[in-house]
Amino acid sequence: MIIAAKKTSQVATHMVIAFTLMYVMTGSAAFGGLAAVIEPIVNVALLPLHEGFWKRLRARSARNATALLAFEKVSQTMFHFAIAVAVIYWATGSLALGGIAAVLEPILNVIVLPYHDKVWERIEERLAGSARLAATA
């Protein structure tokens, strides 16, 4: 149960970051909502196609598996960036806003999510301590 709560919290934090960034950039709750909802949905819908392509490519060339995995990760990063730019461009009509959001959002996630994870580590430690205490009583 704790794992599901933690993952749900991570997704919610991610969405809040995307919403807040777009709201700050545009002053529009509608654009913030688009960034927080549509961009992840498009990523989730299209990512299996990207992964399938790279899986087939790696299967054809087992001796270059490590290099192909590295290229896949770079490609995946570019894929996410392109989707973010496209969704924000579609929503706002601004390529500049799309590019800025696509760069800033991952940076903000890298800054904020470690704090999120520390909070959850403390929660998990407290729950483990309570369980140990209950087991000895």
C-alpha cells in the first residue's frame, strides 16, 4: 500500500510542477492543465512505439547492445523533449514557450523530486519503527 501511495504522490508532484511552470509562464490555468495532463498522456501513448523500435534494433545487433542502449536513452530524452515542445506549441502557438517549458520542467523535477523522496523515506522509516514496536509489544 505504501508503494502505491508513494508512486501516486510522485505522479501528483510531477503534475503540479508541470502545471505550476506553465501557469507561471502563461498566467493561464488552462495551459497549466494541458501541460500537466496532455503531455504525459501523449508520452505514455507514444513511448511504447519508441521502445518497440529500439527493442527490434537491439535484437538485430546483439554485439552493439551497450552502444544501442546509450543511443536509445538519448533518443528517449529527445523524444520527450519533442513531445513537450509540440504539446505546448499546440496549446499556446508559441515555439519559444514550448522550448522553455521542455527544458525547465525536467530541471525542476530533478530539483524537487529528491526532497519528495526524502519525505517518503521518513514516512517509511516511521511506519517500519511502528511495526517493530507493535511486534515486540
